[in-house]
Amino acid sequence: MFVMKIESFFPLFLIGFCLSFFCQQNLIGQVGVGAEVPSDADLILDGTRKMLNEKWTYWEGPRFSSQFPVKWKIVKDPVGSGTVVNSNDPAAAGGLYGAADIVTKKKYRDFRLHVEFLVAKEKGNSGVYLQNRYEIQVLDGDDSKHGMAAVINETESPYFAYYGVGQWNAYDIVFRAARFTDGVLTEKAMVTLYFNGVKVHTNQQINQVWGGPNSGLDGGNDGGKGITDTPGGLKLQAEGHDVLYRNIWIKELEIEQPDTDF
């Protein structure tokens, strides 16, 4: 029978623990404002008109009323260097979500996502839509289930982690798409979210698309519960407010088990 002395086992245990710890620290170090783009991820919004035109388009939903090319403006970063993208499309004035939302031309299933946003004025409103279905809210002044960083209408807002108006904030997300067998939903979509480096939602199941047909894919199917087995782009919402975006990157994943924790 093989017997390992404790003196021999301990260095191996210590090495394993240290590797696990440092790997975790490396991962955690990639969340929050200013997180660098990993070498195996795709930068999809860098604040330039060139990238906006190359990788994004309008979502032509039932309320779409803007005009091509995309009217979102490129503006100077108010607290940093370079340029950023302003979501205040004139067609969405008065809160007409769906009138001028933009979506990536590429569609996704499972992914790791980083988004940085700045709300320029109080009550500023926008939203980050995973697969153009599931909204992670961007709404200053609201700490309810409809408020900042909530998985909209399904979790409480972790408002305590918000940096406030005029400051850059960051969402770091791992998302697993819904699963289907023979066209029947068998596993709901799931998300884990860090807000400004703080883990605020862990393995949160998402039950439906909220907001009706103007909100995104499947919003008009069975009251938002009729999720279909189709990939969707990352969408940013226009609601007639000065909400700015920069440094958005995404890495496609294949998450076999229903676990998005990271």
C-alpha cells in the first residue's frame, strides 16, 4: 500500500493552494473599472466611430424609429482621456426604449462580458441587454428591483456598489444561455454579476424577458416567457438620456453545467 508522508504531502498541498489562490486573484483582478481586455476576448466598443459602425447596428424592433447610420454620438470622455459613446439618440426622447437601441452585429450564447458606463445626469436611464433579451438595468436613483444593476424585476438593486453620477462604473458578467431539448426549454438562462468589483448576483436564474415586444427578442412571446432557442446580440438601450459607454469586451464561452460563478 502506498503511503505518503505528511511532510511530502504538505508542499504539494501548499503549491496547489497557492496556484488556486493566484489564479483566482488574477481573475478577480480583471473586474471593475479599467479592466484590460484579455488576449482571448474581443473588444467590441472602444469609444470610436469606426468600431461603433463596424460592430454595432440598430435593433429594428417594432418601435424602431431612428435612421441609419447610427445616431449615437462620439463625445469626449468627461473624466478621462479619449472618446466614448453617448446613448442619447434623439429618436428615443421621452424614454422610448426600442426606438433607437443598438445591438452587436454578432450574436452570442454563453459569454464573459465587461461593460463600463457613466450616467451623466441624475435619473439617467439605459440598460445592458444580454442576448438582446435579459436586461441588467442602468438607472440612477433607483434601488428597487427595477433599479441600478438589478437583473430587472428579478433581483434587488445592489445600489450600494454604485459610484454615482459622473463616475465610470463597470459590470462584469458571466452569462449562460437558456437550454432546450427538442425545442422545449429545460434550463433557464443564468448570470453572475460583479458591479464595480463587488459580486452582487451569483448564479441568478432569469425567468423571462420584461418590457414587452419593444424590449428585445421574445419580449412579445407569451408575455416574455416564451424564450426561443436562438442566440442574440449584446444590446445597449437608448432612453433619451446621456448615458455614456466605453471599454466593452466579450469572450465567448461554452458553459456545460448550470454554473456561472467566477
